[in-house]
Amino acid sequence: MSDGSKTQSGEERLIERLFRPIARHPGALGLRDDAALLSPPPGHDLVLTVDAIVAGVHFFSEDPPDTVARKALRVNLSDLAAKGSEPLGALLTLSIPVSTDEKWLEAFARGLGADCEHFRCPLLGGDLTRTAGPLTISVTAIGAVPAGKMVQRKGAKAGDAIVVTGSIGDAALGLMLRREPKRAALDRLPGTAKAHLADRYLLPQPRIALARALSEHASAAIDVSDGLAGDLAKIASVSGVRARFEAKQIPFSPGVRGAIGAEPGLLETALTGGDDYEIAATVSENHLKPLQAAAAEAGIDVTTIGRIEAGEGIEAIGLDGRPLTLRQASFSHF
Amino acid sequence: MSDGSKTQSGEERLIERLFRPIARHPGALGLRDDAALLSPPPGHDLVLTVDAIVAGVHFFSEDPPDTVARKALRVNLSDLAAKGSEPLGALLTLSIPVSTDEKWLEAFARGLGADCEHFRCPLLGGDLTRTAGPLTISVTAIGAVPAGKMVQRKGAKAGDAIVVTGSIGDAALGLMLRREPKRAALDRLPGTAKAHLADRYLLPQPRIALARALSEHASAAIDVSDGLAGDLAKIASVSGVRARFEAKQIPFSPGVRGAIGAEPGLLETALTGGDDYEIAATVSENHLKPLQAAAAEAGIDVTTIGRIEAGEGIEAIGLDGRPLTLRQASFSHF
């Protein structure tokens, strides 16, 4: 048995063919070891996050494999960005049903590799397993932030402005568009608006370019993954404050604005649906301008939508200027 | 909606009730944030590993939930140990079928908490998701090793001794005992031997206590998770050498010895079956005694089973002194 190739399992063959080519960072050790090696940058803390996405729960089985891979990585990069950290690398766990063919996995690996490069987040290691269930992808992302500067959910103070990046509600309506394409409020939107919503559901845009500025200027932050209202409630809860925000200040894309215009109840969907992957942060008076300047330089819109007050919970003001009652502040699969 | 409790999802409730009590490390931020915070020890490299276990593939659905949790953590601690590193913390992804009741999850969390404490590997964060498939547990473990001292698979040199910790083949025969309890060679074993084999399959013993000594004395190492023969072949392959080992030198427990005595073909099962979670290392002449002394102090058996030679692949010598031909060097689910 001196022929090394005879000892190679199907798992090793897949790793060698699909994942080794996209894991070129020296710490990945060519994916030929039990573990990866990472020399943390001196003077920094590490930020660690893990999120899994499951076929049929977090994405559609028929989604393009490269976007599935990108989404799995990006939802984690979004967490790193919200904490003010920049990526050092990622680990992948892929649980593969027998029905998943190698072509699918090839495209998946290609998409992952492209994003790892784009976001400078090298693939360092992982694990492939078989499953009798749906395809499941778990990504662990490791980031670095200057020591003591991680932005937590805790830290919001009365008087702080509440800001959000990008636009809110696109992904929730993009998901609705997948499920109910004939719903009048959506069906009547222009094609470009529909495409924008669909794309925003499919492919989050992690705000890594704003991470450093957040670590310098935000008092608290969260990535908006479970709905703006619920995610602000989380900041309010751990910070011991109240978050008050106004719907009319929230940045909505033309598609979301049009859909709400046609069906006012969709405002609630936009405020409580998941998958925005924007960042909601609280910022004290004197840090607001520097944060906005950094955001402008990074080409990211940052909009003030409300203010932190003494108290607890959230207060959402509707488009009519009256307090909104939301049935459920955030989306949950449980 | 000023009542914070209304905004809590089922996932948050589970995290709060089951996992927050076992995640007391300050870097876990009470599991109330998007990510964990870790200050890496200065002068150290990080070792990162992730392994998933799937119900029906890596463990039996009817296994006690606390041992399932322990196994999920321990298979990763075993990787850290083999690389010469000591644990800093772990992240958990749990994909839960609707059929898994909260009692099961309670016992799971209890087992995990006990092991996190025992191995000083704090739970730092994680993610809970629903799945239509089998229960899947993915653990990412982060370890630290003095800078430049990670033990890789690469590094074995001609003349090095090959050593293994503990005993080999117990878990493979323990698994066989679960599947074929009436197989004559196993059925005739004394009850204590059977219990030992079953336990070794259920609950690996990661050799964390030997990690530091390995980082000082081993030229290469791997944790024996896919079968001794195949795992030595991996060291041989990346190190560009041949691994020659003799079955009669391999430490077998009384159960394995008895089973092989009754059915000689089970030698191959012991050498190529998975789940030992012992460590196979290569050690140069002058490092062998110090490693053995450290192992003795840690209460871990270390046995020399062969030698690294120029060449490639592995050469296994059978109990009769003649070269063994193994059908498959290691176990793979693919």
C-alpha cells in the first residue's frame, strides 16, 4: 500500500479538487492538516462569529450555488463588520446530501473563493460531512479589531443618534416576491425595482468597509439580520435604554417605497423582516459627523433614523406620525 | 412594544435558558451579542479547527444527549491537542429537527457545559437553526500554541519514531458492537471489555494534557480519527516519507486483543476504523525520552509502534511479521 492515492477518500478528493484551489492562504496549510494556523495581529482582539444556513429555511434549494456560498460567508462578514472588525479568515462546514451533485459543489466553491478574495477573508479550513437532510452550510468567521474597540450591542446611551446603513426592507420584500410574485403591491413594481429586491434577498452586502469607522465612532451596533425593529430592541435591551425611530426617516429603496405605497401593511414587513444585513448603530453627538464622513468615503449611505432615550424597549413612529404597534418585532425560524 | 420580553424569539429563549448558563466566560458576552470577543495570548499562534457530527452518520440518534454534546466538542479538542495547542474556546452550531424535544436539548447543554469546564474550553458563541434533516452539531474550536510551535502533519523525518497515545481500535470495535452485538468475536468478550469498547466509541478522550509536550517534542502529529493506517498515510504523504509500523507493537486493549484473537480479520478493523481520537506522532531520537517523561507525568501511555523511513506511503507489518495488505486504509463516510 505504498500508493498514496489509494488512501484518499471521497471527502479528500472533493477537498483537493474543489476547495484546495480557493484556500491559498499559508495558514490553511493546503487543507492538508487537522487544523489551520493563524498568527493574530498584535494589539488586536479577535471577534468570532458563526452562522449556519439551511436549504429550505434560509435559502431556496434552487438558488444558484455560487450565491448560496456567498450568502453563507456574507452573513458572517456582516456580523464582523457590525462589531467593528475586519476579517482574518473563515472556516466552512458543509453537510452534503447525496443528491447534491459535484457540478453544484463546483459552482459553490467558485462563488466562495471569489468572495473570500473580494472580502480578503481567506478560507482557512473546514469539514465536509454527509447528511440525510437538507444541505447545511455553517461558516465561522474570525475578525480582528484594535484591542478594546469591539463594538457591542451594549453601550447605547440616551441622546445617541440611531443610524442605519444602506436601505431597509429590501430583502424581506425580495423574499415575499419569491413566494408571492403575483401579490399586487409587488407585481406592479417596475422590473428594475423587482430585480433589486430579489437580488438583495439573494446576496447580502456586508458593510466591511465601514468596520473600522464603527470601531472608532459607534457606541453600540448590530447587523440587521432579523428585522430592524427587533434588532434595535436587542440593543435597547442589553444597553438598558429605549430606541425611538421614525418610519419616515428610514431609508427605503424605490421598490420598498412603492410596495408600501400600494399596501401600507408592508411597512411592518420592511421593519420586521429579516436578511437586510445592514448595520444599525448608535452614535453619540460628537461622533456622528466623523462617522458620516468615513461612510461617505467608503461609498456607504448612513442615515439617522431616531434617537436613544432613557427607558426600555423600542418606540416606532409610523409614516402618519403615530406610534406603530408591530405584531412581532423580528423574524424567527423557531 | 416597550415590553422587551415580547420581542424574544424561540431561539433566544432556548439560548437564554439552556446555553447562557454554560457560557460564563466574559468573551461570550452572555451570548447576547452577534459575536464573541477573544484576546489572544501574546506570543502565541492560533489553531483553528471545525468538525461536524450528524445523527445517523457520526452518532446514533439514541445516544445519550450529554455524550453527543461531549463527543462533538471532544473530536475538536482532539485536533487541537494533536497540533500541540491548548483550547481557548469554542463556538457551536446546532441544527435542530422539530422532533428534538427540549429535555434532550437540556441534557445536551448540561453535557457540553460540563466538558467546557473540564477541558477549560469556554463556550463563546454559536448559532441555533431549524432543520428538516437530522440533528447536526458543528463545533469550531480555537486553540493557542507558542508562536511557531504548531505541530503539523508535515515534518516527519526518516529515522523518527512513530508513537501513539492510549490504545488503538477500541472505538471501531465499540461501533461494531453496537451494530452486531451477536458477532461471535465480540459476544464472547467479558462484560468489562465490552463496556470499555462501547464507552470508547461513545466518548473520545482528547489528549489535551499532552499538547504542550507535543509542541515541544513532536516533528509531526495527527489525531487518529479516521483509522491509524490512513492517518499515518496522511503524515507520510505530506511529509514525503514512508511510515512503517508493526501490529505487534500497537497498544491494544484486552477487548481488542481478545476480539482479534477470536477473529484475526478484526486486526484490519482496528487499524483502519475511525473514532480512536488518540494521537499518532513522529518524534526524533533525542526528543523521545522527554516526550515519554511528559506523557508519564500526564498519565498518558505513549507507545512506539514503528519508524519513519525514506520512501512513501505506509508499510504495516502484521502480527505474523509479514506485510499486511489493507483493503482501505481509513474510514470515510463519502
